[in-house]
Amino acid sequence: MNPGSATVGVVRSPSESRYAAGRLSPIRRVADLRRLRDEQFDVLVIGGGVTGAGAALDAASRGLKVALVEARDLAAGTSSRSSKLIHGGLRYLEQLELHLVHEALTERGLLTSRLAPHLVRPVPILVPLPAASPPARVWQRAYYGLGVAAYDVFAGVFGNGRGMPLHRHLTRDGARSLFPSLRADKITGAIRYYDGQVDDARLVVNLARTAASLGAAVVTSARVTGFVREAREVVGVKVRDLEAPDSAEFEVRAHTVVAATGVWSDDMSRMLRDVGVRPGLRVRASKGVHLVVPRSAITGEAGLILRTPTSVLFVIPWGGHWIIGTTDTDWELDRSHPAASARDIRYLLDQVNTVLDRPLTVDDIEGVYAGLRPLLSGEADSTSKLSREHAVVEPMLGLLLVAGGKYTTYRVMAADVIDRAVRRLGRPAQPSRTDQLPLLGADGFAAAWRDRLDIARRHGVTAGVIEHLLERYGTLTVHLLAMIEADPALATPLAGAPEYLAAEIAYAAQAEGALHLDDVLTRRTRISFETAHRGAGTAAHAAAVMGDALGWDAAVRAREIEHYLARVEAERQSQKMPDDLTADAARLGVADVRGYAADRGTDLLEVEL
Ligand SMILES: Cc1cc2nc3c(=O)[nH]c(=O)nc-3n(C[C@H](O)[C@H](O)[C@H](O)COP(=O)(O)OP(=O)(O)OC[C@H]3O[C@@H](n4cnc5c(N)ncnc54)[C@H](O)[C@@H]3O)c2cc1C
């Protein structure tokens, strides 16, 4: 059987195509909400980040009856705010954590070659060798050279095929011809290696849609406020539909509840505190900030990985931009909207400027985003299945908590937690087979890419448009082209962000589960950090297109625009503040579009008590 055309799953009618079943449309949301109320699920996953969407896909592809509920938008948490690298982790190699390197490189190979070749691509990265005395130079080249060579060998021998070109040693001149902005006096040469790059938010949407195509109910703006318990077992969750704030909370029944809630994991444990349950694991948040600058601000054909006093800094090409990051500081303030302060921004500029011939200033910055790493901390009890990176624990019968890890290894985390759920079911179910399951849009991608000029000719658009669409939608591009054919106005470039088409906004609303303007400007497209106006100059156009697709009246359109502009302004203000406390206070001036107030892990307690 072709794994990509599998027909397992419980709701999909055999007469419905896999694509149609994977459309997260407004009608589908209504139907899935009804399913949440009416059905009993094998597995209910809380959290639509990469871990939760991956877990929902893993379970649905084993033939289980699955629901995924996400409080805000798909990837609204950490999974849209990463460095966007699918990587083995050169750092683990240095720490001799060879099993972690092996695991991550295996995943990198799978994603680039089979699962999501339309979304994960090789990106060249330079390891600059710092200027030093001649003996130190020899030692450094040997040390880093061995490390990078081992990385390639690991990927080739154990990593399911590299899917990446091999590394290369470069002299100082060689390094500068690839990266002219590198200061000549700072380096003696470099080593170029490759890792994978991904649009993190888009991959999550793709995972959720693929799960939906196999029968999973997927509902966003659905916040879990508590657990349903019978005796000492969790048998479901209480959900509030944030799109209908006046409607009553309702219960969803499931044999096993999987909490994949990242930095919100401790909230899940707190919901059980009245029965004296020990959480089994604790998760703390560490903030990482990225800057985005235009490609013209730095001249280079590859990325950079630089050592900093505390960690590493990446400078990675991102279309017409560079992404520079990241920081690593404890964060105990608002988790929904972590704020970058002026201090974070200064730190990143100082670090990157140590190697650039033309120093960057705040005026170069187009966008800034901050995310929170879900780091495991202490309390991992004996029932936990721990690799050093992630953990699966069962703090109470019927509830599995999965946390930690990194984006690259989402599939391993998903398989681990669903293995546990399957064991609880006590009936036979297939083992995980997501390593064989291309995501929607992946099947036929190589052929479509090869034929892109022909596709462009046939549809009367430029090759650039087809490349842009293929790299974001894979072979689902045909559906956007069909929309444009039916309504040629959708071929219009978006105001203020002409690399995107109006069709992408309409498609996001009709097939990718986008419910708000923020969803399309921040996650379905990345306009919020790719433009100096941060999406403010696109908001009116995008709201008009989205409004037409979703039937918004004038008041809703105006409210969505107003909220988005207020959010942009609050972020700008926070980035002028000297420290975390003042930046957080400035950012909190505007609540979440889905009606969140401050999100420090105390509001849920109020619901429970
Ligand atoms: C700055 C930074 C850079 C990184 N770079 C990389 C990288 O380059 N490569 C890499 O492999 N990894 C990277 N990572 C790590 C990676 O991004 C994370 O490990 C991963 O995204 C975590 O995903 P998650 O699904 O566990 O959490 P999240 O993405 O945060 O998802 C949790 C979800 O749960 C939802 N939720 C919470 N409470 C509830 C509730 N009560 N009801 C319903 N839903 C709820 C939230 O809204 C959220 O969407 C980086 C992390 C950071 C912070």
C-alpha cells in the first residue's frame, strides 16, 4: 500500500478525497465541535503545537479516533517562534550526546526526503574559525572539522540518508567570498555544513491537516479549562469555545488525554492538585528572542553559527531576510505573548556585530519575535520515560503529559506518547508509521518542482509565483491556482507584502483553519516579522480578503484590523523597554484576540477552585 494514500481513520468517508478531508474550513470547525460534544475519543490531544499536532497525526494514522484541541491558533505557542532549523544539534555532538544527534539527524533525513520535502530545505551554514595563533588555528580546524565530519557521517550512515550536501573546509578568502560581510581580521577560515530549514508554523498546520485528513477532529480556539474525572481516572476534559464566549463550557470524553502543552504543562498538573497528584515532571520557560533584518543588510550566501558567552547564535538566511538569534533567559511573565525588551535586542546586535564588517543598528531591524523553550526541570519520577530531551509521564490514570524535546524530534515524542496511549487501550493497534507517511502536499512534490516552468506557463503566472507556492503548499498549490482561476482578483499581490498573494489569505481561511487576521499575518504568512511595518500596511487588504472568505461584516473587519494594529503597537512599545518586567507590562496593554487576559498560569486555577 502506498503509505501516502492510506485510508485509515474513522470519520472520513471513502468517497471523500484525502485533500477534502484535510480542509480545515469554517464548516469543518462546526462539524468537529459537534463531534467533540457527541463522541467518545480514543485519544484527545491538548495543544496544537508541533508536539500535539504530531501526536494527533501519529494516533490518527494508527486508526485511532482522535481529537485535537488548541486554545488559540495552531502553532500560536513556541512552535511558530523557533530558529526554524531542523537540525541534529552540533552542540550535542560536542557534549558527546551521540544518541540525540543520531535521533535528530534521522528525523532531519526523513523530513527532507519523504515526509515534508516541500517545507524542509537544506540551508548552508558557516562555522567561522576565529583568528588565533598558528598552533591554535591547527587545533581549531581539526576540532571543528572532526565534529562537522562526524555530523555528516552520522547523517549518512545512521540518519536515513543525509538529504544534505557534504561539509567543506574553506580558507579565509573562501569564507569571505561566500560571506563577504565577515570581518577578515576575525577569522582564519571556516567550515561550511548543511542543516534543514523549515517554516515552523506552516509545518504544524500541515501536520494538523494531515491528521484531519485521516479522521481527526481538529478544533482551535478551544481551551481546556479542567479535567473530567471518574474516581481516580481522567476520562475527558472541559472545553470552552473561545469563539463563542457566551456559550457554556462542555465536556469531551476520551479514553486517554494527552497534554502536549509546552510551557503550559504545569497548568495541567495544577488542574489536578485537589486530588494531590504529583505532576511527574515540571516545565520551566526560557525566553529566546530573534531579530529579522533585510537580506541587503548583510552580504552572504550562507548562514553563520557563532559562539556566544552562554550559548550559540545563528544568523540564517530566510528568503529576502536574515533571522538572527537567539537569547536564553528565564521567563516567568506572560506566556502567551512573551515580550522582547531593548536589552534583548541590544544583546543580539552586540553579538552579531562582533563578526560583521558593517555593524547592524536598531534601524536595520524589520521584525522581532520571542518564544519560550519548554525546558524540563526536576521532578521526573520513576514512571517517566526520559531521554535527556523529552519526557512522557502519567501523573494520573488516563492522562499522559509529554514535554521538552525540540521541534526537529516532534515525531519521536509523538510516537512515544501514543505508544503509551495504545498500551492503555488494551486492544491491538498498529505501531507508529508516521516515518512512512508523507504530509499533505508532499506526494509528487519533486515532479511538480521539476515541472514548475510548465505549470507557470499553463496558469499564466511567473515561475517565481509557482516556486513561492510550491515551497509553501507543495502539490496543494493546484488548489490555490484553481481559486485564482475562479477569481482572478486573488492573484493580486498583498498590499505591503507583495511576495504573498491575496489567494493565500483566502486559502488560509477556507482550508488552513485561520480564524483571525492575526493568524494569517503571523503564522499562515510570516508578514508580521518580515516587513518593517510588521503587517500594519497589509492589515486592511488581508482583512478584506479574509472577510470575503469568512463572511465578516464591516464591524468584524474593523475590529480585527484594530486589534492587529494595537498588537503591533504594543510590541513596538515593549521592545523599547529596558527589561523584561517593563516590556511585559507594555505588551500586556493589548489582550489576545481570542479574549485572553494575562496568562501567567493563575487564571486556570480560578476556574478550578
Ligand atoms: C527561541 C527558540 C528557538 C528554537 N529553535 C529551534 C530550532 O531551530 N529547532 C528545533 O528543533 N527546536 C527549536 N526550538 C524548540 C522548539 O521550538 C520547541 O521545542 C517546540 O516548538 C515545542 O512545541 P510544543 O508543541 O511542545 O509546544 P507549543 O508549540 O508551545 O504548543 C503548546 C500548545 O498548547 C496550547 N495550550 C496550552 N494550554 C492549553 C489549554 N489549556 N487548552 C488548549 N490548548 C492549550 C498552546 O496554546 C500551544 O499552542 C526553539 C525554541 C525556542 C524558544
